[in-house]
Amino acid sequence: MISNFDELIRLAKSKGKKRIAIAAADDEAVLIACKMAMDQGLIIPILIGNQNKIKKICAHIGMDISQFEIIPQDDPVACSRIAVRYIKEGKADLLMKGLVSTAPLLQAVLNKDSGIRKNPLLSHIALFQTSYYHKIIGVTDAAMNIAPCLEDKISIIKNAIEVFQKIGILKPKIAILCPIESVNEKIESTLHAAILSTMYKRGQIMNCVIDGPLALDNAISKEAAFHKGIQSDVSGEVDLLVTSDLNSGNVLYKSLIFMGGAKAAAVIVGASVPIVLTSRADSEESKLHSIALATILS
Amino acid sequence: MISNFDELIRLAKSKGKKRIAIAAADDEAVLIACKMAMDQGLIIPILIGNQNKIKKICAHIGMDISQFEIIPQDDPVACSRIAVRYIKEGKADLLMKGLVSTAPLLQAVLNKDSGIRKNPLLSHIALFQTSYYHKIIGVTDAAMNIAPCLEDKISIIKNAIEVFQKIGILKPKIAILCPIESVNEKIESTLHAAILSTMYKRGQIMNCVIDGPLALDNAISKEAAFHKGIQSDVSGEVDLLVTSDLNSGNVLYKSLIFMGGAKAAAVIVGASVPIVLTSRADSEESKLHSIALATILS
């Protein structure tokens, strides 16, 4: 069980080096993150992309190209397909997005014949280290599923439970986040929350503790819940916040980072291997943490 | 123009004492906030509620009852009607919720005959002072409108512009918050954002600058916007974040306070006077700031 990102890095190191296939690796930000993860002994990169550009960037950032494989391919879409094939053939342990749009990469991942889908749904999960909470806290889904239906939310929760188990939290405490703590027939997120927490009580969702509807304050604070008259096994000890949709998930993710000083690690899960999808807005540290998380999950 | 909450209090003081009608005032938390605002010279309270309880609480917290009017009324719903009548008859300048549910208070406010509705829609607006941004930043709507349609959002924006003008920001910069910075046909918030920013460009929404879709990071940071290739007059100087719905507004509000250390002041606007609707979860300081904001707006 990890309680901060130093421990995340340590846990990742203990797993040994993982082979990471990077689709369209000819991007400086991606290669810097890759170098940081190599320096920490976390990964062996397999760089798929424009060979000349990769070599040039590597020279520029002081990355020794004799240490890894470069697969020359100028077309980013073809890069995605090659990277996924490497995973499927057991030649790589995890996947990372380089200078290719998310859509073609995910198309390659989800392809019925050549893809690597494992669970019913791919979803995004982010872990945060923040000075406003006493342990690592997760948020799902901040970047992938636009308006998940109830069935989708069950898949998102199950994907997340797999993640927590791999970082040593065998029964994560899960809050279904809503604007209020009670059921309001006009607010769909509160209906989903009520159903999901009942499904947990009936043993239909296992290996976790679920409560909801909970608002953010009473999810993270037992006192706040107490003031509202709520008795909850999740309040104050929550490991995972399940947001109602992409609008709320994304704004929470960005608020924690940009208006709360939190550090983040994020991956896409639900395929046979974790996928690192860092964005330009992420700090280098955040990219390193995301790669470390992915190596633990792979 | 105010840039922090000390200036908000100073501006409120400069407006002279306002008469605040408190519906169901027999609540310790409400009376403590009321006393703080009196001590700052902001208000003259008109307390409507259970007289014995009010006197008992006032004695307990050291509030001199000779300084204000108490209107005895044990029924909270009747208290709400009386408070609204005081506003309508010009005997009070602003309204505050005490120990009564929000629904009956708003019913009294919105009653076609005896109510005090002014604008097409009531909406919630919160102002924040945070160490992660260089000036006061507003969020609307975090507590009132569940799933505002496009027309509702126009009303919410117009309500908010009135608020900013009263605190000296004549043309507030407004970001329509979305999970991404471009239009995605499947994400309604991005469609609303595109339409609202076009309406601004065509002069259909005046006295402001609107841009969107913008994600939180590129709303508050010019650099983040630049990295995404976005040129925006709003980025980095935004005064108001318009959230897509209650789910996202509420999670942003609570994240800023409970996971970002921000201070908040919030009111309901759109009636003939501002309404202070503090909740038990609010700090005493936040309640004082909300009353101060309301006195400025009244």
C-alpha cells in the first residue's frame, strides 16, 4: 500500500524494468519523460516513429540511443498499430502515446482482430498526492468517458479496483460523487450513486466499499459527513472518487492540479496493458509518475 | 474593483449598514455569522423565528438583542413568507436563510404574487480568493441550477455580470468551462460554449468578454492556453468560470475550498435582492464574506 508518490516510484522500481512501446516517439516532451523513467530504472523503451527526429531529439536531451530499439515509421497511425502489435505479441509490457492523436491510438487498441481490449470499457484513472488529504486519492473518469451510463460506471469502478489492488489497496473505499448527499430524482448522478451503493451492499460489486451519493466535502472528511448527519464507512477514508461525467471529472482533475497544487499520475486502463496518455499540460514529474504507475499495473 | 476579501469587506463597509431579513433565525451558526457581520458594521438584522430560541442563543453568544428587531414566528415556512414580505415592502435590503429548507424559502421568493423574482432565473454565484490565482475568481452555478439549458446559461451569465459590475469589474472576462478546448459534437458543454462565445461576438451578450470552450487550466493560465495553440482574451485573466452543470459546478466549488484552501463568498442572485444561503459546511469566515458580498449587491 502506497501513501505518496515516492513510494509509488519505489514500488515501480521493485517490479523490474518494463518494456514500453511508444507510438510516434518523435516528441521532445515524451522522450524527456522516457529518459527520466529510464534514469530511474523503470523502463526499457521501444521507440516507434520518425528515426531521424528521434535521433536528433535524443542527442539534444542526452539520451543514449544504443540502449534501446528504434523502429522507423513516419506515419503516426502506423506507429500506433505497430506499438499495439508489440503488446499483443508479448514484445512490450506497456503502451505510451507519443506525437499521435488519441483517437487513432485507441482505434488500434480497440480493433477487434488486432487490438488489445481486455475489459468491457477503457477508462481513465488518476491518482493524486495532495497536501489537503492524508493519503493517495484517485479520480475516475477525468479524460475518457463523456457521459457514462450506469453500466459504464460499473465497468469504470471495476477497472479502478484492479488498479488499487495492484498498488496494495485490496478493498478501496469508493465515493460516488454528487452535488448533494441525498437522492434527488432530477439529478441523475444521485440515482446512479444510490444504485451503485446498493449493488455493493448486495455483493454485486466486490472487493471494495462503495457509498454515495456523497459530495466532495463529505467524501474526504468524516466531520463534514457527521455535520450532515451521514454515517459512512467511506467518508474521510475514501480512496477513489467516481465523478458523474467527463465535465465534472475533468474539472476536478484540473482543479486539484492547477488550483490545489496536487501531483498526479494517470493512465488508461481496461486494455491488456496500461496505456500512458500524457498531455502537453502535464508536468515532467507528472509524466514520470504516470509511467511509474503504468509499470506497476503492467 | 476588489482583488481580495479584505477589500470586499472594506467595500461592504463603505455601502453603509443594510437591513437583513433572516428567515427562521433560531440557529446558532446563522446568528454567529450575523453577529460577526454586525460587529463589522455591515448589517442591521431583522430576526424572524422562534423568539425564545433566538433570545437563548443570543444570550449564549453575547449578542445584544436590544440592537435589533425580533419577529416571533415558530413556523419556518411562515418565516420565509414574512422575510420576503419585508423585502417586497422595502423594510429589508437583503434576505438570509436560517433554519429553514431551501425549497420553501425559494418558493416564497418565486411566488408570482407575493414573491420578489426580478430576472428570468435565480442562480448561485461564488467568488473565491485562492493562492493559485492572482485575483478574485467567480464560479457559477455550483448550487442551484441542475442542468441549465442554453437559455438558462445566458440568464446565469447575465446574473453574474450584474454581480461583477457591482464589485467594480465592468466587463468581466468569462470562460465557459469544458473538459476540452475544442468543439466535440458529443459533449454538450462544448456546443453551449461555442454558441455563447459566438453570441458574445455578435453583441448578443454585452458588458463582458466570453470565450469557450476552455478547460480550467487554459482558462486560468495564458501559458497553458498558448501550449494548446489557443489565443484568447480570457485565458489567464478570467473573472468568471461558467460550469456546464451542477455536477461540475459543485465539485469545482468544493474542490477549491476543501482541496485547494480557497476562501469563498456566495449568494443567490436574480431576485430583487441578493439571498444569502450559507450551509453548515461553510466556515464562519465564509458566511461573513457571503453576507458582505450580499450587502454590496443589495
